[in-house]
Amino acid sequence: MRAFCPVAAPDPAPGLEATLVGWMPSTGIWCLGADDSGDPVEAAKRFVDDHLAEPFDVGDLSREAGLSRSHFTRLFRDREGVSPWDYVLTRRVHRARELLEQGTGPSDAALESGFYDQSHLTRIFRRVTGTTPGRYRRQGTIVQDDRPEPR
């Protein structure tokens, strides 16, 4: 559930404990939610981890956080030091690395970690790690750090 909402949230599903997670000054309403952290960046990061192999964009992340796209992007960059999309790509590369280390082929690793295809994985993987997925799989080493370069 979103950390913040523009209108009062309905009662939570049975078995979920509702918590007040945010005051919306524009509406004068406290919002209810199942997320007790109330942190939109953490809510978006959990969404990324839970939906890594699925297609989504920054708009989906900002909706999950309950913020406008521009406000969410600024808040995320200030807190994490990278844009939301660079964070997503880094998480996907980490997942692809795990799969490659387990013996998964690059094309399967690409699909299971949320990349469109193997060439998409190869392009981003090389930018993040400095090597290709195939070479990484054979050598098991990383040349650069795990942060993508800012665009």
C-alpha cells in the first residue's frame, strides 16, 4: 500500500493492522496504510525488489510512493545519490549477476532480471560493471563498482 495518499484510504483488508502514515495538508486528511515506515523512498525500493523482473517505469514508482513523478525523482536522488531509474538498473544488474553466478545463461538471466533481452542486459551490464555478462560468467569478477554513470 502507498505510504501517502491524496484522499482518505479505505479500511485495510481484514488481518492487516492500519497505521496513520501521512498528513496531507492539501486535503486536511490523515491517510491510513499498511506500511508503517511512511517513507516513500523505502516504499519504492521495496516495490523495485518485489517486481524486479516485471516491466515498470518511474511513474509506477512515484505512484507507489504516493508522490508526483518530479517530487519523487528529486527526493529519491537526494536520498540515494542516483536517479530512481539508475537504481532500478543497478538492482537488475545485481540480480543478473546472482543468476550468472548460479550458472544461468545470459539470455535467461536477462529475462529473469527484468531486461528486455540479452542485448539490453549486455549494454547495461557493461556500463555498470565494465565487462559483459558472458565474460563475467566465465571469470566471475567485476572490473568497476556497481553504480551506473549518471545520464
